[in-house]
Amino acid sequence: MEKLGGVFNASSPEMTAMAGLTLYMIAIAVVIFVIIAASVTYIIIRYRKRSGDESEPYQDFGSTTVEIIWTVIPTIIVAILFFLTVKTMYAVDPPKGDREPDIVIIGHQWWWELYYPKSRVLTANELHIPVGEKWLARLESVDVIHDFWVPELFRKIDLVPGHPNYIWLVTGKPGIYLGACAEFCGLQHANMRIRVIAETRDEFDAWQLGQLKIPTTPTDGEAAKGAELFQDRACMNCHYISGTAAAARIGPSLTHFSTRQTIGAGVLENTPENLKGWLLNPNAYKPGSLMPNMKLSDLEADQIVAYLEALK
Ligand code: CUA
């Protein structure tokens, strides 16, 4: 599995601000640590018990000066950190006003449903977003608490059932950024991966246009048989495919499935071989997955693979 990028590898204004704040805090903590460690070391050596000296060391009780110093200095440090934190919070989370969300991110065990309300594109697990634009995301959950986190781009935010949260999404430069669910949400919490595909406005528009097209249902060959099986074998009870009777949103939308990079929220690369393995036994790749084993024969799996691969 590919590795997540670190928070110090910031590729958005939001994470740059947060990484900066974290560095300030670490720097202040390091200075305090060095002063205290050096003082303790000095005192241990300087005032150690020497042989032949049985006298009690000098005892000092109460000093207004010292009390003032160790009250005022930490107060100043906390005040500085408070100021920097509030400044960063405001930069990262400005009020959203009455703006409508650009993207709705819905947590499911264990994948991400992605809905673009303005274009009505519905997809899963791969968040396409135009670089440099400030997008408002609404985050929801259909089951348990999840947490959206893409360390290089966005801070963590919970997806809470019945309580939508909002976050601003801004990406700095084009690329693919990996994210993960950061709130334990069950057996496959670790395999609830998201990838952000940050692209130029033109690339994004082209992608969005492609997603809006209704894929043609194959009329002959293995793919056509696969399309029939998809209806007969109850796949349609959970999945959505635009232009067909499959209209459920329990599992991921498969409308343009073959344009996606991975299967099962990042557990497998999207290749025909992997897809076949997944269809034959999802639990082999994602134990506990809510995608049932449909007990397909080898031939049926090939036919459904042909159908899904045709959904461009
Ligand atoms: Cu969803 Cu952890």
C-alpha cells in the first residue's frame, strides 16, 4: 500500500499554516526542555554530596521574585501560543456563511462516497478537486463516526452521523495525495483510504464532463452478459450506475468505475485481474467488508468484470 504523506510536507495553505504553528510549538518546547535539562544537570553536579561533607545543603523557602518569574514567563508563552493558535484557526476555518457546499463527503464502513451537488456527479474514494480553488466540503456519515484526513492537504475532521461538519478544502499544487480515515470505525478502519486528485481547472472540467456522461450499456458479448448478471445477481440492490435500474447508494457508485484507480477504497489497484478476485471473494482482500460474496462462478465473474470495465 502506498504511504501517506506527512503533515510537514504541506501542499495547501491550510496545512502550511498548521505545520508552521506546530514548528513554533516544538521550537518553544525544545528551548524550555534545554533550559530545564541543563539547569537540572548543573544543579545535580554542582550541589552533589561530596565525601566527608555531612552537612545539610542550604535550604531556601519562599521567594517572591522566583514565584513571579515562574508565573509570568509561562503566562507569556501560553499567551503567545494562544494568539498563534487562534490566528491559525481563523486562517484554516473561516466562517462559511450561507455558502452551499461544493462537495459532500459521506463516510460509510469502509469507503467514502463523494457527491458534487453543483454538477450532481456521484463517485467514490477518489476526490477530484481543482487546484487553487477554495472549496467548501460538507461531511456526513451514514453509520459510525469516521474522520477525514489527508495529511499533506487538509486537517482532520470528523464525519458524525446526524451532525454534518464543514471544512474548507484548498490544494496548492496538482498531484495525487493520499488520505485515510483517522477515527477507529470498525474492522476495516485501516483500509478506508481516500485519494485526492488535485488537477487544473481544465483537467477537472474534463473529468467532470466525463463523469456526467451516461455510460452506454453493452449490448453484446461478455459485457452484455455481465450487465444482465449485475441486475439478476442483486448487485443493483446496493450500487448505483447512471442510466440503468441500479440506483442504490448503499455501496459505491459504479457509474464510471473503470476510470477509478483503485478498488475497495484503496486496497487494490483497479485492474481486471484484481477486480475479478475482489468479486469472487471481497473478504479475502478486506475482511469484514460489507460487499457480500455473491458466489459467482469463474465465468460470471469474468462477465461482470467485462461489464464494469466497459463503464468508462
Ligand atoms: Cu472510517 Cu475509520
